[in-house]
Amino acid sequence: MSSDQTFVIVGASLAGAKAAETLREEGFDGRVVLIGAEDERPYERPPLSKDYLRGEVDREKVYVHPEDFYAEHDIELRLGRTAVSVNSVSNELALDDGERLRYDRLLLTIGAEPRRLSIPGGELDGVLYLRSVADCDALRNRLDRGGALVVIGAGWIGAEVAASARQRGLEVTVIEPMTVPLERVLGREVGAVYRDIHLDHGVQMLLGTGVEAFEGANAVERVRTIDGRELDCDFVVVGVGVQPRTGLAAQAGLAVDNGILVDEHLQTAAPGVFVAGDAANAQHPFYGERIRVEHWANALHQGPVAARAMLGEPDVYDRLPYFFSDQYDIGMEYAGFARSWDRVVFRGEPATREFIAFWLLGERVVAGMNVNVWDVIDPIQRLIRARVAVDDRRLADPDVQLEELVPADAGSAA
């Protein structure tokens, strides 16, 4: 690649920062511009609902790179700037201050934003969402004051915030319309494990109901549920999922459908335009369909793949989806992609909070999750990739090594 080329990355996120890093590692000596809407340099999001939220680590721990990294690698870091339009014909990007940047390659790592509740009282002070480090700082300030918290939604963000708040000694109530936490991802059997974990730690779980309104004079004071209950509170955290940021791509004429559509190289149909991270709905070679993943590992690994594709290298993104969560003293890792399954097979007893769960479709494992059991994620991923028939009894038997269930030629676990 010529040194007079300009590569622009919109989104000073984990994916964007790792892409910029990879461009330099791969020897690109042209201009690299990394644009971020926030005033913070790129940071990682998992600590925002865990140890950083609880005040156990300082701000420096959340950043992707040290402060001097970008200058040392000749990466132009433009913070507090927003891209407002893209012309994919003239290869030009317009910023909110009127500046126009011409690019040779463009990478969008613009992520996702929280879904908002459109209900009465939704704009009251004390109704909080968690996405940015600024959101986390505001929420941590509330935790420092103590009191009663109501969490709306028992997905990953809601469950982790609830756990962190309980660890800080607050009274916590979780409201969730599904029958158990995380039901959409884990199903009822495994979701029930997380329900019981939170109950054991003193969280009030209001399941199978939703929220009708937030009430209060100037700040939220109560939450009213659709089944008529009123819950006094000092503040609320809403965690009802996110939606990909697709406005910039749609304006540019890029194909959008549950994210921005890209191929296995993370390239859009527009020449020289790529997407990575939460906003990318990418063709996945292993699954033979497009999937969009909102987790840390996806951003971490897609950024470098997109960077190499920008350089013309024939890299593809085919890692199995992977995520992790820590709640109280319960750690877990999940690998795979299960839209549907026939059954769940447990290796170990869920009541002990040390087990592996396998989701099966037919005779094949499509996803696996290890809970407080470690150093097994690689054989779980190899088992998924092998697509071999597995006997439920051997799968459940802890005396059968997982490696024994995987053919020797199954290939990489990544």
C-alpha cells in the first residue's frame, strides 16, 4: 500500500483501535485517522458493568492502549468528532465541524446504542442507561450513595449491573418479562440457574412482567409494573438490549438489515468500505449465513481482520461467537451460536454452580457454556466445529474427556 493513502476508521472503539494497531503492525505507512464521538480514547466495555463499575479498578484499566500509543504509532486520534455523511462514490467523509476527509479505505466501527423505553416518566432524572464510560461513572456515583435500585431487563447488562449493585450492598429488584433471566440466549433450564444465583444473593426477581411507567416529581421515585405493583426506588437502570448504529451507512447507500451487511472479509458492497464490531452483520463461513454478534471478543478479533482486508490480504472472519460474564463469584464462558436446540445436556450439577451445559440440535453440539469450570473452551469449540454426532451420556459423563469426543482432524477451535 502506498504511503500517500489515507485509511479512515469511524468509531474509536475496541474494534477501531485494534484495526488501527493492526494496520501499523502489518506495515501500512500511510495516513491512519481514527475518529471518535466521545472525548475518551478507545476503551473496553466489559468492565463498565463489572469491576470498574464497582470501583475495584481505576479508569486507566479500561483503555485499549496507553495514552501515548496513538501518537507513537502516528495514528491521528480525533476525539469528540462525529461523522455525519459518507459519499462512497467520491470516497469522502464529512465531519460535524464541516471538515471533509478523503479516504482510500474506510472502516466503520460505530457499534450499537441502547434501546430506549418509551413509557411515561422515561425522561426523569435517575433513569439510567449503560453504554459509555460516562454512563458508568454516573451509575457508579449512584451506587456510592446506596439505596434501592430497580433494574429493567435481565439480559447480560441487567444481570451484571444487578450483581455489581448487590456486591456494593444496595437493595436490588430486577423486572423481566421473560420467565427467567437470559431466556432468549440460554433457554429456561440454564436461565433458571441465573435466577437462583440472584435470588441467593438477595435480589428480588419480578419475572414474567414488564414496566408500565416511572413515577416521581422531578426524579424517579417509583416504578409501576404492568401487573399493578409499585416499587419505591432511588434510581433505575434500563438494560433492554441495543440496536446497531446504521444511520451513517444507510445515508451512504450501504445495505442495512439488522446491522450493516458485509461479506466474510467484513467488506460492504461499496468498494473500499468495511465494517467491524457490533454494527457488522457478517457472512459467516462456518454457519453459511449472516450473523451479528454484540460481544467483546467479536470486536477484539474483527478489527484486525478488517484491517488486513483493507490492505488487500485474503483474511476471513470465521471465529465462533464467544462471550463471558462474571456475576458474584460465578464466572462463565459461552461458545457457539444456537438459534434453536432440541435439548440441553449438563456435565456436572447446575445446583453446585460448577458445570458445563451443551445445547444440542439433533445429535450435534451447537453451543456450550462452562460455569466455574476452566480450560475447556477450546475442546468445546472444536466439538462444535466438528459437527459430529455425540452420545448424550458420554457428553454428560465427567470421566470422559471432551477431547475424546472430538475427531483428531477437527481443526482449529477458534
